[in-house]
Amino acid sequence: MTTCASRRKFNSQTFALMSGALFLPQSTLYAQTTKPVVKTVTRQPLSTVMADAARREQLFTLFERMRALPASHPSSYFFQAAIHWFPDFSDKDPGVQAIKAIFDADPKAKDALPYWDQCTHFGKGQPADFLVWHRAYVYHFEQSARHILGDPSFALPYWDYTSPQAGSRMLPDIFIGKQRQKEGKSISNSLFPTGGPDRTLKNKGDQLSLAAVNITDAFNAERYFAVAGVPGFGGAVGQGGAVSAIDNVPHGAVHGGVGGWMGSVDTAAFDPVFWFHHANIDRLWNMWLAAKNKYWGAMPDGWLDQAPFSFMAPDGTIVREKRSFYADQANLGYRYDSDPTLLPQPTLGQPAGKKPPNLKSIQQLPREIKGFFEKPAGPATSAVTLSSSARTDIRVPLAPLPPPPGSTAPGKRPMALESVKEKYNYVVLDISGIEKESGSAGNYDIYASLPGAVPPELGKASRVGYLTTFEAPRRRPNGAPGKEVHHRVDITAFVQKLSSDKKVNPSEIIFTFVRSVGTDASGKPLDQAEGGPVHLRSLAVKVLVGSTDEVI
């Protein structure tokens, strides 16, 4: 796949748009900032908007108008989607070629290449930028939508698949079918990804699995910023290829569960479902902020004052703001109907409260984990292929704790079991080199068990995690190395249970991967084979020894 960096070698001189607006040279535009927002709009559930005939029709109108614009127009649907990412056109997949056809139809499209491929996936940028960048992305999409509609009060709805209400996990009807009815006539459905591969959720009544929308792990995260191996709600700084708790589930899980273009980073934003999904992810961030006992964690000095993102305003000018601008929703002129009256902010050393944190004091937190010493708790496995239709059992070895220096005594129990007795230690399953055969390879439930005479029983008690393949790159021909994507599963609780039983002394743990799929209207599981297998370079159990001092 052509990388973002190589694409930016194209000449970024000004070029005219059909609307008459001009791109100004980057050197002059990066000094500009967005205009102050004076009105606050409320983003509501998509189900609420769908119940209002006029507002429902407005959504169809919006995407019809955006699709009618050429790819180089900053408010066109192609331009907005490509800001996220777009595929390698050498890929002969019919869906990819459909995107290429739109690109080829506009001679000016190649001039827009420097402004595309901006998202933080594929190990690009920092995992901790996931929420901030996507908030900015959806915000600027909403600005373009208001411009296209001529409606300054337009607010993007969110698809609340986490709601306990019946049908909330079903793909909303407006996204289903190439055609829709209007005034007794059958017309094209602008909310359907024409030219793309079939979604996994393609029929009325198809719905996501409960596991794909389970926000428990994400909301259990106390810190926004991760430290090595422990995801955090928002992610880590400097751990390219890793994902945060919310980035994994529900974000990546919903992408993989919907399938089609939504199932892969390079095509996801070309499916209109994308925007309503990400509005909900942004809303969940607000919900986490409003919860008790939430912390920033180890925020790097000056992180909020940096301005690494650039976006395109409807008039063609480039906008670059600091992270702090996007992190403070008050600057953006919107709220969610589920927001509290006064949204708390995560604090540095105290539970969440009404006052914003004093960012200068981050390095003086008492007993704050600054990092981890990483120790292998056993050798890594060889390459493994996960089945798309059946369970895959993988035996991951454990190494015994070495004897004291100079001792000839045999090793003690596995290091992993002994290490969890320490307060700041974690044990993780490290999954490296994740690749998929096709664009949408779905999700996997991960179970852990000990070796036995019969295959381990799978149940809630043995479930340790979830693997989403949304951010995994497609396998390259001839096994050529591609982007590095890895995933870590916190198995500390599972290992602690083993450690408490003195009779248990395993030499390995069996990790079972089972394709996680939604159901159709009758409750029958959807086709598990869709998307093809997933390849893993290796798996290994590792111990992360927490340190309250800087790790050398």
C-alpha cells in the first residue's frame, strides 16, 4: 500500500475547485484558526432523527449532494472519506476499483493527495490521538454538511448500538438497500455504499453481537493515557500499532461487525455508516469523562499544546488547531443529548471533578506508574492462522521462574503466576504481526484455559479478551512485510486465579480464538466464513513489571 508519506511527495500548489474556492499555499494556511462557534447544537440518536420525516430526508439529501461533487472538492463525499484513508489502487478488489473509478473521473483529484490518509490507524501517529483526531474529523465533516445543506443548525446523529432498547444493535433501515422509496418512486439510496462489497449486516434485522458493543472493558479503564501493555481508555503515546480500550471495543468491533467497506481502515469512511458510528464513539468519550475516578495518567509534557492535525474547511482553506482545542468540546459548538449539564474533566491525581486538571503537575503525581519493565514469561509461538469458521486452539508456552544465581535447584512455578503477586505487575498475551486475507475479516472472542484431556469448555468464566481485525493490514503478496499491527490482551485476572491454587503448575496456556458474529432477524448466527482467515506472526505471554520511576 502506498504510504501517507509517499503520497505527500505530490506537488501541493494551489488548485481551483468547481465551487470557485481556492486552496492556499500550506505555508500561509497553517497559521489560520477556525472561527469561534457561537451556537451549540445537540447531537441526538439516529433513531430519533429517523422518526422525523423531514430530518430523515435531510440525511439522504446531504449524502446525495456530497456524492454529486467531484473528488477534489473539499466538501465532496470522496474528499471527506479519503481524509481518513483510501486503498491501494493496485488492489484488484471490485470495491477498491469502484473507489478508483471515482478518483480517475476527476483530473484534479491527484492534487488533493497530500490532504488525505490522515487517520491515526495502521500504527501511524500515536494511539492516544485516536479519540482527539476522530473528534476533529467528524467535527469538520459536520461543518461541511452544514455548508452543503445551508443549515447552520444541522447536527450529526449518532448510532447508539450500546442502548439496551430492542433493535439498537441492528443496522438502521436507512443504510439497507441500494434503492429507497420517495413519493411513490424508487430512487438510489445515497446512504448505501454503492460499488462496495456486501456488508456483513446487509439484511433488515441483522444485528451486531453483544460482545462487539460491550463497553465494560473500556469504561473500566481509569486512565486516558496507556502505559506499556495496559491499553488505557484513550491509548498510548509512542506505541504505534497498539490500540486503546475503546479503539478495540466497541470501535474496531463495530467496524468488523458491520463488514464490507466498514471492515477495513482503508475503505471504512466510504461507507456512510462510518460517520454515525464515530459520532457515538465520541459520545462514549463524554460518558467516560463524566464517570467517577477517571485520570489523565502520564500525559507527556506539552501534548495538548501540539497541533499535529490539519483539516480542510468548506471554502478550501487549511485549518490546524491544537489538541486542546478539540479536546474541549465547548470550542466545537455541539453537545450530546446524553451529556450531563456540566461535563467533568479527568484529573491528574484526584477523582474526576468540575475543574479542569492542572496539566503542569502531571510529573509530580505520587505513585503514578511511569512505565514498565517488560519480561518474556515464555517463548513465542510460531506463525498461526485463525480460522474464519471454526475455533482455533493455540498452545502458548510458559517458562518457569529461574532459580537464584548459583543455585542448581529446578525452576519454580511459571514466572507469570509468581509475578502477579506484586501490586503493579500485569500479565498480557502479546499478539504480533496481525494480517488478514481480505478487507473485512471480522472479530474474535479469546478464551484461556489449561491443558486437559478434552477440549476446554468455552464460557464467560474463561473469556479473557477480544481481537478486532479492523486495523490489521491485508496480507501482501509473497509474504512481503507490511505495516506492523499488534494487540495485547490483559490476562492478569486469569493468571491470578491460577496463582492462588498452589497445585496448579502449568507449562502452557491454551488460548482459543472463536469468530464473533452477529445474528440475523431469526437469531441465527451470520455467515462466519465471510472475510477469510487471519494470520498471526506469533503469540507470547509477557510480564509487565510496573515502575513508579522512569524506566531506563
